[in-house]
Amino acid sequence: MIRMSLALLLPIALAACGSGAPQEQNVDTLDQELAEGISNNGSDPLLTGALQDQIMVDPQLAQKSNADSVRPPSQPYAAPVPSTDVAAGPAPAAGDIMKAPPPIAGGCPECKAADESLTLGALAARQKGQGLPGCIGKLRYAAGWATRLPRDIPLYVNARVIEAAGVQDAQCSLRVVSFTVPQPMPAMLDWYYTRAVKAGFTAEHQSDGAQHVLGGTRNRDGGAYVLYMTPREGGGTDIDLIANNGI
């Protein structure tokens, strides 16, 4: 009995809700009325003017709009790069290059010294006759030292300097440079061997397989040098050069 009453009352309630609700107005009609400023009491001049009049713009204020916004640069971004003429010059003639001798027997003590040195200064400190404690403490890091190497043991053509340090005073003359070249390691070994021998230096070659070391001295002026060479992944050679008597 109760279920029948609820079933009869539900359609009546829905009909009552539907009969008292106003008819829906078309959305387009409402937009049109707002645009024309029409209300139940007629046209509203203030509303009509606000909707239909042109927007006034102050040019001076418009120029200040988004003053703090991020805008594209007037030209492409560029970072300073090392001078391209630090080691510029013609490539050496192939006929002038001598073949470096094979590594000496007995391993490579200098390779171990390089592996245990975390900085150029620490590497220089391991050198006999050059790495004097007083001189190592005076080393100053600056790319300009790469241009002050001995003329007989210079940077290779188009070398890219990674890091450089040096000291020059009455007691110390020391240069330490780390750089890369696009040439393969055997070619660099032969080139520096040729430079050293022709300039009157001795040239001892050591190797542990991956790393090669070339070093020597010159009696007439006490000059000394040592080069650490490692093949660079993807081609080229990484080189650390330590020398005294720079310019």
C-alpha cells in the first residue's frame, strides 16, 4: 500500500516542479541582449556605452607593458672563446718529422706519477729538477701562460688549451699546460720528439700501454720538459706539458 502511494506521488511532484519553472532563454538571445544593453526596464545608456564604445589606450603606458617580461635577445647568445691564434700556424711538413723510438724497458714510472696527481701543480711537483717546492707554491693559473712556453717546445698547431699555470721570477721559471689536439697520439709523439731532438734536448720515451711520456733535458741552459700523452676518446690526443725556461 505504501509503495503504491509513492508511485502515484512521484509523477505529481515532478509535474509540480516543471510547471512552476520559467522557460529557458536561448544563450544567443542573452548575449544579444547584453550586447545591446537591453534590460527589463529598457535600454541602459551607461551599459550600452561601456560595451560598445572604443577602448581608450595610453601609448606611453602601453610601451611600459610587460617591462619585466623575458624577451628574446637582439642577437644570438655567444660565450667568449679562447683566442684562435694561440697556437696558430702552418702544419709541419711531413718530411721534417722523425720517428720516435719505442718505449724503454722497465715500465713507466712517470705514468704512475700522472695517475696519482689530481692537479697540474701536483704533477709538476713530481718532476725532478723542476718541481721545487718553492716554485710549485708560486704557480698561478691563467690561460696566458700557454703563450709563454719555450720556443723549442711550443703548443702544437691549433691546440685547444684546457688549463695553464706558471711562475716567472728570479728563482723560478716554470710552465704547466693541459691541452688537446685533433691529431692522433703517435703523430704527436713523433712531432714533439723531433722538436726536442733538433733543439738539443734528450728525449726518453716511456709508456704503460695507454699513456705515453716523453721527457728530457738540455745541458747548455738547464732546460727540461716532460709531455704526458693519452689518446682521446673519439679521436685526437690529450697532452699535459711541463717545461722550464719559458719566454
